[in-house]
Amino acid sequence: MRVAAEDLFHATPPAIFPEVGAALADLAGAALEAGLAVARADLPTHHHTRLAIMGMGKCGGRELNYVSDVDVIFVAEPAGDATDEQSIKAATRLAAAAARACDRPGAEPPLWQVDANLRPEGKDGALVRNLASHQAYYERWAESWEFQALLKARPIAGDREIGERYVEAMQPMVWMAVEREGFVQGAQAMRRRVEDHVPAEVADRQIAWCGRPS
């Protein structure tokens, strides 16, 4: 409410847009962090996993607005002597519960819609993967737009070390993707598709980025 009040009553709201977008993105990360804390309290096996929540799109770029989806990717590694199977099972429950804490109504209205569909294989893919599985997917199957989506990836909640390892592993592949045949033409075509879907009446205040094609 304080962010919105300052935004609304500022003499020149566009001047503080970067600060507002960053504040909203940080609030979304904090909400997911709180959701994880609640989820851990309800899950005795939470110690089996180290789960990182990666912000993507406008959230990852700290450009979030009041009605944006919060695009995320979940990555987890085993903790202690846990197996990868135990880790993924616990992390999947934690991830789903943290998302529900943000986007389901309760005592308070929902905050933001959490969207995990930028993950490998989209809705058909596993909600949570380990780092090796993410790497294997991007090395073998990812399309050009998926590498573009990784440009703004950053850890926003959960295990920061795992999140940083994800960024370190993905970033080299992002830049290698530009060597693909037709990459530039594909990126330009995607940009046009994104812009074509922006309503004309709000086009002058939209920040377009390349997400999953509609």
C-alpha cells in the first residue's frame, strides 16, 4: 500500500517507475519466501531438499507491475544424505505450497498469480528439477525463445547458493544460443509477436519481453 501510495501521489510517476518495479519484484520474492517458511512448517521432510526459486521475466528483471504474473522456475538439490528422489518430492510440495500462498485467496486477497510455465517442457514438464536436469534440457531441447527468457533469471527466494549455481550454469548457454542458425530472425519475429499482442491503448507504457509464445 505504501508503494502504491507513493506511486499515485508522486508529481511525475514515470520518474519513479524503476523504483516501483524493483520494490514490487522484491515484495513478490519476499511473499514467496514467506510462503516457503509456512510450507516448511507443514512438511516434516523439508530438510531433504535445497530449493531455489528463480524469478523470470518482469520479476527477474525487477520490472514487476501491480497486475503482472510472477514468472518463476524451481530448481532443487538434495540436502545432506537425501537422495535426489527425496529432494524432488519434498521440493515439489514446497514449491506448490509457496505458490499457493501468493496466488490463492485466504484471509487476505491473493497477491500475484505465480506462473511456473516457463520451466522446461512448460505445463507438461516437472514442476521442480535438479540443476543437472535443467542443464540437460537446455543443452538438447530448448528453443531460442527459452534462452531469451533466461536473460533475466535471478534467485528471488529459497536457497540462494543453489540459485546462483543455476545462473552460473545457464548464462553461458544463453550467449551460445546466439550462434544458432536463424537466431536473430527468430528473436525479431518473437518481438513482433509480443508487440502485436499489446493493446494499443496501453502500448506506450508496456515493457515487452520474450516469454512463452501464445
